[in-house]
Amino acid sequence: MHIAIHLNPKSKTNLQMQIYDQLVDHIRSGRLKPGGILPSSRDLSEQLGVSRNTVSEAYEKLVADGYIHTAPQRGTFVRMTVPEDAMSTGARRVIEKSDMMSSINLPLPYTARGQPGLYAAPDSQIRIDFRFGRSDPHSFPDKTWRRLLLECLGGASERISQYNDPAGILELRELIASYLGPSRGMSVAADNVIIVGGFQQGINLAAHLMVGVNTPVVMEAPCYRGAAFLFETYGGKVIPVPVDEFGIDVDRLPDHRVKLIYVTPSHQFPTGGTMSLERRMALLKWAASTGAYILEVDYDSDFRYEGSLLPSLQSLDRNGCVIYLNSFSRSLGPGLRLGYMVLPRDLLNAAKTLKALIDNGSPWLEQATLAQFLKNGSLTSHLKRLRNTYRDRRDAVKSSIERHFGDVSMTGDAAGTHMLWQLPQELPSAVELEQIARRAGIGIHPLRSGAVLYEEALAGYERRVLLGYVHLTPTQIDEGFARIAGVLTDRH
């Protein structure tokens, strides 16, 4: 075990006390944890290049002062409790210097307004949680994924022992480019594809490319707050523009120059609306006239239950102004942290350079496994099964709400992995219902909570509930709503 100790032979303090003082500082600062093991006197003397007696004398003083104890044939350990006042002058001097330095550090240039709102710590009180952002754990193709991962590991030593292309391994980018042709109507070369660590890193890369202090960034209202908060960290000035059932209201877009506009046209988050073809063309025309780039976040376009999926904005773009972003978070799971961007030609060099500077590339093994998953047709088969499963669960939500609460008013139910429930007038507000449901062990989340920003732009937002449902079985779905209905009945 190596321990960070620096000895100064020219110091007036002898070597024994230097070792003692620095170990005391390690213990009192928490760098050496209670119960933690220390190196033997022989090992520490070899590390520091001093005699074993010097280290032994320092250890003896630490034992005498109550900082450490020795256990025969086991080793030397930090005590679970250490004395409050038995600090040497040297240790006190080191700590006081550290405190002084921390007090004069300049503040960070930006303090984030909040986190994206997608992660939630486990809550033992919640048994059934209609939280957005989860995929079905039982639908994950674990046997196929495990087999492919082991196959990739067979030849992994050379690839893991070197840096790989920061833009992503070529085979995966080629397969993604081929997949986007029939699935999204996009004619894409592998060179235009960059592999990123999920949606958030893709948004970050776009922000790094486009956004600076006071840069105008248009966002849908309401929208995903993790994107808006991120743009603000770069100094961007977020301009919210309301949405309706057909997506962002193009007639209300600013007429001045804008650097970037963030949209979710396939399944608007959180309302679930789909941008019409007419509005897509109008948005592209506006972007060309204002010099704006469009960040098209196509986060759950793989799941369409009614009607045909409209062409992506990128496939309609003739001016090179669309940055396309997608991920495998909805199809495989957000824990995989793999997504991809398709960039216009004039942004590629800058984007690839930034990606290299940010992380030198995404993990090779996950990329290689995913490439084989696409190559052998497993993704296509998996998505087909998943669409049927998720459609059944969507239907279970609607039928259960109708059975327990009457008429169903829902948006976003034609696609995706979430819906927006408009509460009937006889039910409490969304915030009140959240508290009532919690007492029944059920997680219900108002539009104004979680990952949503600018919810007030949507009429009646106080009575809207964001329902994630694909990770729940039909039995769990019905039990959840039945429990809420039961608690409401008991109140009257």
C-alpha cells in the first residue's frame, strides 16, 4: 500500500515528526478512514527511503496519542475514533494552511440551477413508480448481450490496450449509418456519425460547439430541463417558445439571429406531440433564414404505435443546419450510456476534436458489443418485440385509468415511452395526488416535478401528470391505479 507522504531532509523538523504530522493530517482530514489499514513499518520505510526505526518511532507516537492501534499478525489500523485535541503543532499548521487556501479560492463561474432530473435515489416507500426515463429490465436481451460481449472479449486485449478513434469505432458508425437509412429516411455516411455517452453528452457536445456567453438558444416550452440547464452553464440565453399538439409554434420563433434551437419533433418532451410535416418544413426555412442550427433530439422514435413515423428533420434538411441526436437509452437501457450524433459536414472536424478533448472516446467493449448486436439483426428483432410489449402496456395504462377514474384525457399516447395525463376535475391537483399516491406506495409525478422546465407554458399544467409506464407490467400498472383509487375512496 502506497501512502502520500513527502519528506523534506532540509526541514528543521526531524523525519520521525514529519511522518507523524502528515499521518495525523491524513487521519483527521478523512483521507485515512477509521479502521483503515496502514502500511507496515518495513513497507513505509522502503517507500520513503528512511530507516525502519524512524517509521517505527513515528508509529509508536501515533499509538501513544490514540490515532492508530496494532493488531498482532494482522497489521496497523486507524482507530475508529481519534482524539479531538491531541494534535501536534505540525499537523495543526498543515490543516490551518489548507483551510486558509480553501477560503480564498475563487468561486466557480457558474453554479448549476439543478440536475437533469432523470435520476432518482431508491425510495423504500414507493412500490410501484410511474417515473419517466426507465426501460423494461425484463425485456433486456441479456443472454444475447452476454454472448456477444464474451465474443468481443476474446479479441479485446489489443483494442483495450490502445486508444481508439474518439469518434467511435468505425464498424459501429457504419452500422448506425446503414440503420438510419430505412428507419429514419436518412442518407448518412459513417464519417458523419460520432458516438457519444448518451443524450446528455451529445447535448453537451452541441453546446460546446455552439453556445457562449449570451448566445441565444431557443427551447420548446415545456422542455427537458437537463438541456436548458446545460446551455446555461456555457452562458447561453435560453428563449422558451410554446408548443402545441404539432410541436414548437414556428410562428412565435424570434425573428433575430439565433445560434441553436433544441427540438424533439418525433415525440415532444413532455407533451408527446408530433411535429407535422408542414411545420418541419417551416422550421427548416426559419433556421436557414436566421442562420440557426437545429438540434434534433430523436429520443424515442423507435416506438410508434399509431400512424406512420414522419421523416426526420435531418432527412429533409438541404442546408446542412440539422444536428441529429439519438441514443440506445430507450431501446436497450439508459445505463448503457451510448448514443450517436449525425453532424453536418462543416461541423465534423470541430466536433471530433472536441470529442477527443472531452473523453478520448467512449468505452471500446460496449461499442464493440453493440456493433455485433446491430450486425446480426438482434436490434431489429428486439425492437419489434419491444414495440408490442410497450403498446400493450400503454393500453393497460389507458384502460386502468378509465376503469378506476372514468374518462381518459391523454396526450403523447401514439408513440414513445411516456404519456401526459390530464386529471379529471373530480380528482385533486397533480401535486396533491402525488402525496396521496405516495401514502399508497405509488409514485405519481406532476408535470412540474422531475425533468421538466417551463411547464407553466402549458395550459392547465397544475393538473397534468407525467406517466412513465414501459418498465411496469400490466399487473403492476393496474395495481398502482387501483391503490390510488382506494386511498381516494377512503378519504370520502
